[in-house]
Amino acid sequence: MTLPVIALVGRPNVGKSTLFNYLTRTRDALVADYPGLTRDRKYGRVKRGETPYLLVDTGGITDDVDGIDSVARRQVQLALEEADVVLFLVDAREGMNSADEAISTMLRKLDKPVILVTNKIDGINAEIATADFHRLAMGNPVAIAAANGRGVNELLQRVSAELPEATEETDAELHDQGVAIAVVGRPNVGKSTLVNRLLGEERVVVFDEPGSTRDSVYIPFERNGKKYTLIDTAGMRRRAKVTLVVEKFSIIKALQSVEKANVVIYLIDASEGITDQDAHLLGMVLDAGRALIIGFNKWDGLDFDQRALIKRQTEVKLPFLDFAEKHPISALHGSGVGTLFDVVHKLYDAAMVDMSTSILTQILKDAVAGHQPPMVNGRRIKLKHAHQGGRNPPIVVVHGNQTDLISAAYERYLINYFRTKLKLEGTPIRIVFKSPKNPFKEVKNKLSDRQLHKKKRLMEHHKQKKISLKKKNRGA
């Protein structure tokens, strides 16, 4: 599936990063009451409603044509080129100014949907605050308070109406591409070298400089009679660099490639160790739910202490990826690369496995027998049966009562139990809990005349009992 892209634009300090954090449920974008804090594009995966999408936070647009603000402006233009929908944020408290008018003029030239969003309406009259912005002639503005989520649901409805239809590959198309393998990672960790090594020929440019790959490259090929599609992606950058602002929007392309892959090989330069950026990007791969191989490149150049350090870093920084395959390799010299295809097939089979309802239900019963769900409000959560809900990643749908109250710890227990019993390696498992809907939950029970009379007598009896008890206490 190709994820649509939504870009947040506006002048500095209008709340773009705050809205980004609210929608992505993260704190990835820095937020402070200081204009121009965001210089680079921030990106995140959003799953709100039925359609997931990629969200881009951009730097504030100013009138400064020189220096770092001009770099930020170029970054904004790159975001607009890739975006399917643009959210134009303005400050409802400060009102409209010349910068807003200039940005609206620029956005009207785009042949793309633009939604005007008036932010910071908390504590003020929204209708009065947004009235002035109708002069921008960009349709009815959506009033929100990004800091607390007020009005965001209405905004998401507007966004959903403007999003292009998600393009799902058909079974025939998936079969034609064979096993799709995306090679991702930070710049200059050896992704293109690994792709060439896997292909056995120089198919992609390799150069000892970060950023030599500017876009995702799809390479179909056959090996031992089996079809594959290798995807060489651009390095996911840490921050903007002045000399590289002309790059394509590589991070979005890389994330979209992950969505299309069956197996992801995330390459880490073992000589540099595991960085915080690696942990963040691996978290985004995990969100996509793809089978995962973590390749430690340049392994042959490490001594015993360096290899021990990598293993400790893996345990400390990547505990959420205990299911992933860890594979030491040397893309340049070929050591460890020859067995990668065997690992890929093992993970592909695990991600695309067919699971029968009877087996899943029996595994669920065994898991509950070994460790029952906790009591909630004096009642035991009951899990009854399970069936398969999807593949790539495998999805197990569990039916029961009060499933919305199941804790995250018990969900992790079930995930690990299913993975162990099904012998699934290298792929995440997702569990979806479902409870039957009670049609009478919101319906008040209407009492008959006889029941009303009985209720009245009981209330009178209870009242007289309390009065007698008070008199007795006073007499004592």
C-alpha cells in the first residue's frame, strides 16, 4: 500500500510541531514558544481512523531570503512537492498578518487540496477568532487547539475526505513482484553495497559519501527460479544540511518502500554502534509490521570487545525488537551475505503464514489456562476463541468479554505465547481484541407499575430504618 502524505506548513510558532506530536502520539518534534525552532522536516506515521498516512512537520516560512531560514523554505517546498494534502496552520490568537497572506498565495498555486487550520482557539471565541481568515479565500477554516486536541476530530474528517484512495496491490501484483525486500538504514551504512552484493552485479551507485542514493530503487530479479524485488532506499537523515537541500524527499520514499516490502533488512554500521536514530527508525519499521532482519554491517572489522558492546547495545536500546533476526555481515567482502536469502524466506513464510481457527483457539485456551487475565471490577476477563485477521504481519483476532480492559502486559504475554507455539520468527504479531456489543447497554430498563410500587415501598422502608437508627443513637 502506498501511504498518502500530509504536510504541515505555516509561519513560525503557529503550533505545527504541537499538532504533529498530537497526531503521531509522540514527542518527536521539539516544541517551545520560540519562532523558527523547526528547521528540518520531521516525519511520522499516523494511524487515526481507517486510513494510515505519513505526516510531515516543516519549518516556519519567513520573509528572510538569506541564511538558515532560506534553507528551511527549500525544505518546505520539497515537502509540498511530495504532499497529497496540505494543512495550512495559522495563529487564531494573533490574527492574520502579511506572512499568512504570502503563504496562502503560494499554496493557491498548488494543484493539491489545502485545508486552512486556525490553531490556539482554547479560551477564546472560535467564530470571532477565525472570521478574519476568511479573507484568505481558502474555504472554511477548521478551528482547533492542538495542545489539548480540541477540534482535531473535525480536522481529521476533513483530511479523510481529501485523501486519495489508498492503492492496494492485488494478489496477482504481489505474486509478480515475488518477495519484496527493502534495505533501509541511516546514510552511508552500506545499503547500496549490500544490494549489489545480493544481486551479484553493480546495479546501484556506490560512493563513499552520504546521500548518493536520492530515491528508492526497485530492482526485480530471479534467483534459483524464485522471484524477488530488492528495494534500495535513500538514507534516513538525522538533520538538514545546507549542501543537500536539493535532495528528493527521501525519508518519505523510504517509509513508503517499507510499507510495500514483505521483509525489511535494516542495516547498521557496526563500527559506529547503535544510535538513538537507529532505535527511532526501527520503531517506525515496527509500526509498519514488517518482518525484520537487523544486519550489522562491517562486522568482520570489529574486535571481541566491540562485538560485545554491540550485543549490549542491542539489549538496552532495542528491547522491543526481541523477535527480529540479528545477522552480522560484511556487505563489502560478502561474509554472512550468502545466508541472507535463507533467512529472508524463513521470515517471509512466518509473515504470510495461514493459521487455522481451531489451532489459534486451542493456543488461546492453553495461554489462559497457564496465566488467566486479571480481575477487573471484581469480574474475570473471559477470552473465548481466536481466528486469523490478516497476514504481513500475522494478525490474531481474539474474542471475549471486557477485552477493552486487557492490560498491555497481558497482551505482550499473549503475543509471546502465540509466537512461541506457532514458531514464528522475525515477524511481529498483532492481536486485535473484540467484545460483543450489548444492544441494551444504553437502553434504560423501564419498570412496570408493580415494580415501581415495590421500589417505592423499599425506599420508604429504608428511610424509616435510618430514622429509627438515628433515634436509637441519640437515646444511647
